[in-house]
Amino acid sequence: MRQEDREDHPLPDRVVETVMDLGGGRRQWGTGYLIADRAVLTARHLVVDANGHPGRVVVHGMFSSEPLPATVVWTPASTTVDVALLELAAPSARLKNVRWGRIDGGRPREVSGVGFPSRQGRNPDGVRHSDHLWGWVTLQPRRNVLSVDVGGATRRPLDMRDGQEQVKRWQTSQWSGASGTALFCGPHLVGVLSRDADPDTYDGTRLHAVPVSAWWDDPEFVRQRRRLGLDAHCYPVSDPAADTSAAASPLTRTSAEEDLRLAIAQQIGAFTSGWHGVSEEADQALDVHCSAVDGEEYARNAQAIPITHDSIDAYYLALSPRRLVITGPSGSGKTILALRLMRRLLDVPGQPVPVYFNLAAWRVPSADIRRMTPDARPRALAKCFEGWLVDQLLENDLVVTRRDAQRLVEGRRILPVLDGMDQILPDRASAEPASRSQNFVLDDLVCALNSYRDIHGGSRGALVLATRARKDFESETCDIPLPEGSVVQVERLTWRQIQEHLESGRGPRDQKTNSPVDWGPVLGDIAAHGDQSVAARRLDTPWKLTLAEWAAASHHVTPAYLITPDTSDADVEEELLASFVPSVHGYHSVHTSGTSGKSPQQAMNWLTVLAQHLEQSRGTVHGVSLSGREVVLARIWPVAGTWRVRFAHLAVHTVPLMFFGLACVIAAVSGPGHAGDFFTGHWPAFTSATGTRLTWALCLSGGLLVAGAYFALRYWPWMPPTHWPLLAFAQRRTQGLRIRRGPRRIVSGVEIGSAIGLGVGMAVMLAFGWVLGIAVGAVVAALFGWFMEAKVGLDRTLSGNFAPEFFWALDMLGAVAFAGLGALVFPWLDYSWTTGLAFGGCFGFVLGFGFFLVPWLRYITAMTLARKELPWRLAAFLDWARKAGLMTISGVGFQFRHQELQEWIVRKRPPSPSA
């Protein structure tokens, strides 16, 4: 950092040399910094003796040899926090307080400091010459240590002719004696230099410092800080790159971004809630290890950072540009590693919101883009990718309005975390062979990702991609292209990791004895053969280890079977996969609530139907991109047959609409409540007013029937306008949709019962009179309000993607609109405007309920027709599967927690005819 670019600190006249008397003429020298007019910050080991007792300390200013007595007023209780606070006997000068800074992680920051290393000589007054330190600092969160890189090697090689004194001096770091140096990042004091980081390894170029966050909340330090009048705030030191993008972004910390951040936090929590396997976010989770295999130019500043669960955020933030590609074999924990990164980045100030996207739903670019010139095509593909991100934000109800979604994407306030690149299907509209068409789609996607730029349009935009780069990691070479970025590969589990996990007993317990599973044969095989053992080969991923633990706990297989040499690895894996669902069902059908099926076979059949439906519906279907991963209730209806369901839906619409239309005709011709006269032919005199009323009744009935037929026969059911800003208050995304507590259930039941009861009551009233209409409507309202909410309330919420508040808002919107229309029209029909107001309000409420309920009605119709293949209360089963660890929440739907299980079911388990 150049002198003119730096802030005021560090100031040379604030740097002091600390001297502690050790007795016997011996002294301990070090460095300190005046953080206030009578307070000095330094390293703990410079001012305490071997027993941890404070020593007699004096300090020397850089421009004065006059010693100033000082008292050690605070040292941390932990000896690992190498920092101390001294108080001078008299103020040195009137000084402003130093501002504290906190580094929370991220890419390396530039720091500077001034200290007194031992290698420097002394001036005639006895004060040692100072030296300026500049370098890059990175926080190691796991150890709570600042790692300071101060440049390349500076020592000459050791010569065999050197004497003892020269060898001793060579073994001493060039920065020895600079302990206690205050490190500044801009105007903020961020840490205190403590020691070298393994001088023999780093040759004196890597130092360790204690971050301010390590002692900030120490009670005694807080007391001394208040007593000495030090700055009471610790300011976050933001990432320069993040600050640049945030400052330039048109959308910085808006309510849309805050809502999205909350929704993503809920989404991550939903994914990791319920049951946890070996690879999940739990105390028993195995830490994966990764190795960088490509993209060294992106990781110049991250080469010294290990790539593990605990440091993945630090590694990512050190990349430049921040583009990370995670590859690895099936079940190795790539998605869990990406989720860890998302969770940690949510807490980093100034960072864009990480959002999970499944590339299996990638929208194939239009043919026009493929016909563009090579120069124009990348930019068009990048725009296509941005548009796809906007659509996915809206599709998953993560953002309320399209405008907010566009501003988030264009302002680079989201970090795309992409998964499922290996699941992309060929372009069905292409005349090319499937394999070649798939290559075209993948090439277009990679080009779009490489053309995705930051907000300034200069460097490549930040993103994270997790993918299986090979179809079969055992035999085939890499055949899926990867975008530009730092490519890291998740390593397989080592035999030591497998051994430590099994010995810990943290897996599922024996379902018969409720005791830890005896893994003796497996552990013996590992102890005897290590990496060459059968167990190390067959349990080398967290997914395989999860399968083995559940199979052994449920006695579907024995630990000895896992190491049987006569059985092939493929046969063992097949057996473990076949036993996984029965093993989980045997435990969670007892310990969790929900619809789990009468037997493991029935649960397996239901999962098979869902997996095969997802496989068949991958790609773009009638203009909608489907990932083949999410079970969304509003789109599950084709499982019962597309035309079959739509014709049944038409019948469900037509019957009540015809009944209502007939009631309107009766009221128009014979008057409300005179159905008997109408059917017996005792009609009143036919006047012009009667003709007008009959015309309106026929038009209304015909319009309702035409609209009902349209909404019933269209392929994808019409969805209510979810992104109206007017209705934003009623939005409930992700986890909020699944909250089924008492007040919300009452609100939902009242709305369902009121609408259905009001609709039936109005029709009965028009035909048979007020008394019977009110009585029948009240009974129907009570029955349907209770039954529908109690039985399929969750299904209704998820199939429509809305909370009860949203439905109430839409119903009331319809009521207000038609109440006004009725008040205007009814006087033309020889009725009072108040009658029109009342009739229109009731009719609008019912109409809003009916048409805004189209997705739910389509879903209920499909589940009724598919009773032999799926449970009628499908949402209850999916919720049980989530608790059992078979499914997980994905936006407004569910998805298989383990992609490998979904693929195996499709490949090996056709649905049973008896199911």
C-alpha cells in the first residue's frame, strides 16, 4: 500500500517500544501502540513472566529515549489470546482514540503496521530503528487467528561455513521482536501481531496476529475500555471488492434484498432440518476435503487456504474473480458443501445473497440466438441466463415483483449457486441426435456462464457451480464442459475418516436393541488393510456410509456383509440402496407424524411413482421449464393422465356452474325462490324487464361455462397473480407456507367454508328462497370448512403457492369489484342498487374463490383419480418423507434429498401393479 493511499494510522509517533525487566539484567523487548492518550496495546507474552504474572514495564517512544512507566491493567484469561493493555502513569499527549475494526472473513485485506524487529539497530539514544510492515491479512475462523502474508522470501540460504552465531541469527525470523505491532486496515485497528507462522516453512513471510474479535467481548476488557474512555464500537471492515459492487449497485440493502436473504436462510434451514445423514449439517457431519484441480489464475490469493467445510467461505472470498466450480463423485457432499458456503456468506456484510438454482430447469435458448454471429452470441446468451435467473426467482416465490427480481439480478445482488448441470437434457425441438443436441445445450450454457459479467461489465461475474463432471467416475473420463473458475474436486473419504466416524457411534442406533451398531468386522478390515481394505473402497463417500449405517441399524444387512470379498461392489451398493427406504420407514413411521404408508413397500411404490413422473417431465413442457427434481403440487397432476384429469376437471367445473346458471334463469323468469312455479309452467307474465333479466342470466351462465371450460382444459392450470405489489403483504414464501398453527388454520377454514357455503346458498336461495338458502349454505359452510382444512389444508396451500391471507385478499378483491358492478347493473333490471351491491359482493367473493382455486381443484381431481398410485393427502406423505430424510423442501415444493436415490429408483424399481 502506497503512503499516499493510506489513512492516518499507523502513526510513527504512536509506536512505542515495550521493555519488561526479567531480573538479572535481562530484558524483554517488543512493540506497542498508543491507542489513546494513556493506553498502549501490545502482545501478552511481552509483559508477563513465565508464570503468567504481569512484569515491570516501561515504554519508549520512537522519537524519545525517556522511559514512561506503564502498568499492565488487562490480559485475557486464555493464554492463546496474545494481547495486553497497558496504562501509562501519565498521559503522553492529547490523542484521539483509535477506531477498532473487525474482519469477518473474505478475501485478503491490505494491512500495515510499524514495529521494532530485533534485526534493526539502535540510534545513539538507545531507541531501536523501526520497520514498516505491509502485507495481506486473512481471517482463519476456525482458529480465530489472522494470517498475515508479508511477501516473498527474504533470507539467504544457510551456508555450511556459517558459525553458531550466524546459524542462530538465520533461525530467527526477520520479524522477531515485532510482536505487539498494531495492524491497521485503513483507519481501523484489526489485530495485534503475535508470532511467526512456522518460520522454517514460510521463511519468515507468514505471521500470525490476534484479531480484535478474539478479545472484544472479554468482560474485564470491556470494563477497562470504559474506564479508559476507549472507542466503544467495533466496526466491520468490509471486503473492498464487495464494497465496490455494492456501491455501484442500484439496489443496495433494499427491502427486496432483505426479504430474499430471510427466504434463503429459511430455505437452507428447511433443507437441513429433520433427519440428518452422514453428509448433512449436523454435529455428526463428516468434513469433506477438496483439492484444486484447475483455474489457478482465480485462486492466486487462496492457495494457502484449505478447502473444507469450515474454510470454504474464506477460500471462495479469496478468489478473484469469485467463481467456484465444485466437482466430485456421486454422494460425495458437493451440494452440502455449497449449502455450507451459502449459509456462511449470508452472514458476511456487503456480500450478495446466495441463491440456489437447479440447472436441470435451464431454458434452452431460442434458435435465433444460435444463428447469431460469434461476436454477438455470447452477450445474448448472458442476457438469456440473466432472464432465466429472474424467472426462477419468481417461479420459486423468492421475490414478490418482477421489477425487484430484475434489479437484484442486474445489480448483481444475488450470487447464483448452481446445481444439476449434469442433469440437463437434450433440446427436444432440435433435429440433431440426442447426444449432439445435449452437447449444444451444455455448450450454450457454459458460454452463457462465461459471458456473465460483474456489474461493471469487466471481469466475469461471481457464481458457484456444483456438478458431477463425469457420468461414471469409475470408468469414464470427464465429458461435461465446465465454465471458467477455480475448479475444486471433493475427495473421497479416507479410511481414517471412515474409521473415526464408525468408532464414534454417532450414526443411527440398532432399531432392535437401541444400542450402537457393532462395526467390529468393518473396523477390523480397515485396521488391517487401511486404504486397500474392502470397507474403505465400498464406503468412500458420505452417501455410501449413510446407506450402510441405516442398513446395518435395521438388520437388512450385517456389517460383515459389507466386506464380503465374494460379493461385487456393485451388488453391495444395490443391496444398500434397496434397503434404504425400508430401513428409514421402519424407524420414522413410529417416530414422526404424517402419512408414511401402511408398509415400506407402499411408501416405496409412492416414491417410485413420484421419481418416474419427475424423470418423464424433465425439460420444457408446454412452455414451462421443469427441472425433474422438484415435486410441486400445482404441477403433479399429469401423473394421473393429462386428458383424463382435464376432462374430470371440466366436469367438476360444469356441474356446479350449470346448477348456478339454472338458478339464475329461474330467478329471472319466475322470481327468486319460485323454482316450483318454473318447473310446473306457472310463469308470470313475460315483460320487457323479464326479457332483460333473462338475457343477463343467460349471458352470465354462458360466460361462466365458457370460462370454466377454458380453465379446466388448458394444460397448465391458471395461477393467480402472485407478484402483484398490491398483494405483497399476503405473500408467504418457502417455510411460511407450511406453518399450520391454530389461528392460520381457522382463517383458512373460515375462508373455504364461507366461499363454498355462500356459493351453494346463493344458488339454493335463487331457486328455493331465502330460508332454505341460508340453512343449506350454513350446513355446507360448516362441513366443507372443517373437512377441507383438516384433511387437505396443507395440500391446498402448497398447490396454490399461497398462504390463507393471500386467498382472503383475492376473494375480497373479487367481492369489492363485483359489488360495485352489481350496484350499477341491478337498477337496470328493476332491482334496487342495494340488492345489486349485496348480490355482487357475494358473487364476487365466490368467483374469486373459485377461479383463484383452479390449481388446487386440478390437484384434488388428479389425486382422486390416482388413488391407486399415490395417497390422496400427498402433501402429508411428502411432509413425512421430509422428516424421515427422504425428501427435502425446495421452494414451494419438495425434492429427493439424495439425487442418487431418485436415479436408482427410476433405474431399478418400477412401480408394483398392486400399488
